[in-house]
Amino acid sequence: MIKSIGFFALFQLIAIITFGQADTIKLRNPSFEDAPKQGGVDPNGISGWFDCGKINFPIESPPDIHPNGFWENNLPASDRKTYLGMVVRDNGTYESVSSRLDTNLTAGKCYKFTLHLARAPRYISATRLEGKMANYNTPVVLRIWGGAGYCNEKELLAESAPVSNDSWQINTFEFSPKNNIRSITFQAYYKTPVLMPYNGNILVDGGSEIIRIACPGEPPLIAKNKSKLPPHKRKKDETKSNQSTGEIVNSNSPTNSYRPKILHELNRTSIKAGQTIEIKKLEFKADTTSIDKTSYEVLDEVYGFMMNNPDVMIEIGGHTNSMPPDDYCDRLSTARAKAVAEYLVNKGVEANKVQFKGYGKKKPVADNKTAYGRQKNQRVEIKILSLNS
């Protein structure tokens, strides 16, 4: 028995060293895939997650799974089919969910992962203090807690800025726990300091794996399969810069010097807030979200523009023609918009400058009765959300 236990422990150690299992930790159901439901309707809760309201506020309803028009929110999911919606209330109660990790986060190590966050502009429900119908749309923050078990708030690992974006945005969280962590809790909370509790909502989707990163002063960790990364995800010293797409002049202040060769409209002197620009020569493989490598040139133009104009905030909007069903169009258009946003963020654009949203077939620009019109409607656009002139 002693020999067999020793062999098994040695096998586990070899597996961790060989496959890096300790450096990559998966969340359970990270995109909150489940049947759409209003909180409290399904006693089984959310797959892979425990409702902390059962412990903290047992008389309140649990979080929701969207989209299905609940509370007048219809934002398509950013990843797969469904996502989590949580609220804070004017009576001081708030929603949170918790999940156990398959592997501990180790005290003193550094980690990183991403989530897609948004706010529903309409989230209509009864207030707790007055019982009147109100819009729970005040921005809230997402707190990420670590602990030893479900809903154990032993250590605050990270906190987002107040989420006011009505389109999805990639949020990166980096942290170094002081304790070994076995569970993680996502909590909707008020922007602090706050004089009075208020009604607000936050939407959560698309959680990534939690990966080990080098702590300050620690040698860089060796990336596995580094040579297999696509060109747009490689570090600057791994691939030559493509000078044909323009020159990055100054990433610290807005500049008029950057001149795209394909997207001529993407010009600092002429763009305005609210303007939309179609990303020309952007190709995807049929019915997929896989960006064709011939599209890197135009996407690098967008990247160059964003790096030269760090005060500009954009939304990447995906659109389809009218042929497929609504649900399919919503998912495909969102997934393609997300693929473009991730391309830009992976290249180095600040994540808080890029939002993404799928509009499905809701905003045609041509007649869907013709092949030409359907092709025109199948597009991805940049919308200028804001810029500091």
C-alpha cells in the first residue's frame, strides 16, 4: 500500500511538471451555460455555481440566466448561448455566486484571467423599499473573492471598475492571493463609497482559464507551444512589424499622422462620436468565427489607429443577413465581433477601450432579397463611442 501511494503521488507530480496542470485552472461552467431562468424559478440553481444569497439573504431571489427577455434585457450572450445577470438592491442586499476550483490557487503566486462584463440598460423590477417598478441600471462593480469553500469571502482578490458599458467588454484581472484558495465567488456590489444603497445590475459571461503569470521580479514563465501561436498573438520580438499597414507614431497621445491604407475613414481629423465604419476586407471562414489570415492587414490598421489614439473608445458590432434564425444570427454576429475585439486586445489595445456586441439581423443596410444585399448585411463595423477632442 505504501509503495502504491508513493507511485501515485509521483505520477501526479510528473503530470503537473509535464503538462503544467498547476499553472492552468479551469472554472466550472465559466460562461454560465444553462436554461434561461428568472431567479427563484428553478430550485436547482445554476449549473456549476452555488447561489450565495441562500446564505447571505435567504428571503431574496437568486441571480438570473439570460437572454430570454427577462426584466426587458435582451443582450445576446458574448460566449455561447447564455450568461449570468446579478443585481444590487436599495435595501442593501446584493447577489453573488460561488464555485469550487479543481486546483488550489497557491499563496504568493500570481494569476490572471478574463471575464466579459456589461450592464443591461433596461433591467425592470420592483424596488425593495417602495415596491414600485424601477430600472435597475445604475452601474455596479464585480468583486472577486477567494476562500476555502462556497461563498467563503476570506480574501478579496480583485474588483472591477463600475461597469457602465451596454456592450460586452473584456476585463482582465490579475491578483496574488495571500492564502491558498479553493473557491471563487463573483459578487455584484455597490460602487464605494456609497451614501445609500441603490438598484443596479451587472452581466457576466465568457470566463477564461485562470493562468499562472510571473510575479514582479520573477523570471518570465516559459510559454508552452509558443511557436504555434498565430502571428497576431506573438510577442513583438517574435514577428516582424508589418509596415504596410501604417506606422505607430506615438501611443501616448492622439495623432493625425497615422494613415490607414484600407480604412480611409478611420482618420482622426474626420471621425466623430457615434460614427460607424465598416471593416472592409474582413473575412471569416463560412459560418464560423475564425478570422481568415488575409484579414490581419485591415485589423492591424485598426490596431495602429487605436494605439495612436488612446483616448478613443470603440464598439465592434457584428451583423448578419436575414436568412438564418434570429438566435443563430445573434450568436454568430456576437461571436465574430468578439473575435475582432480579442484580436485587438491580444495585440496590445487596452481592453477598456474596446467593447463588442452582436446585432444579428436587426440593422440591415441593404435588401436581404438579393445576394448582393445579403453580402452587404453580413458585416462587422467599428462604432466610435467617445473621443476627447
